[in-house]
Amino acid sequence: MASAFACGSSSSLFFLRSTNTPKQSSLRYPLAAKVRAESMATEKLGIKVEKNPDESKLSQLGVRQWPKWGCPPSKFPWTYSAKETCYLLEGKVKVYPDGSNDFVEFGAGDLVEFPKGMSCTWEVSVAVDKHYKFE
């Protein structure tokens, strides 16, 4: 008997399949179960990206009360005169820090932090709508 389990957030599900027979299975009830993906934070090139932060974290930070900013697909240079934290409601972006050929990519549902003093180029491939806060 095969069983499948759906894992991930509503925007990205993946399935694990077990081909164990009921006698071999350690599961008591072979029902499909949906598991929310844990929030995962990474730092690359000085930019911190947290994928799928919990709503409780967004509420604690007051993200929904921050100002909003948006832009269409475009490419432009930017320098951060203060630390910025932003939460993308929509969009897809690659940021290339000055002096690097590498980039950091993020999009809708990501909480992103840029350090004060960073100069970079934003390459927006899908129109952005975000909440932001400068410190």
C-alpha cells in the first residue's frame, strides 16, 4: 500500500511517497497530512532573506503598518543610507551588490533586510509591491 504526504506552504507543496505496506509502516494512520514549511532565513552578500515568515512575526514587527512602495519591471542603482527591512507582497527581484557578479533573489512573501551603506543594482522582473521600514 502506498501513502503520500503533502509538505510545504500553500504556494509550494511537495509530496513524499512511501511504498511501505501497512505491516511495514510505522504510521498508525496512513492519511495525507499537510505540513507548513518552516520559515527559513539566509544571508548572502550582506542581504538577509527570510522566506515565509509567520504572520505572528509580521504582526510583531508591525509590517502591515509600514509605508508601501512599488515599481514596474525595471533595472536601477540604489544606495541604502539607512538599514531597510521590507516585506514583499508581490514581485520578483534580483539585487546585485556593487563589486559582485553574484546576486540575491527574492520575491513575494519574503522579509528582506539590507544593511546601511550598501550600494547595489535592483533588477525587477515582476512588478514589486512591498511594505518597508528604514532604521
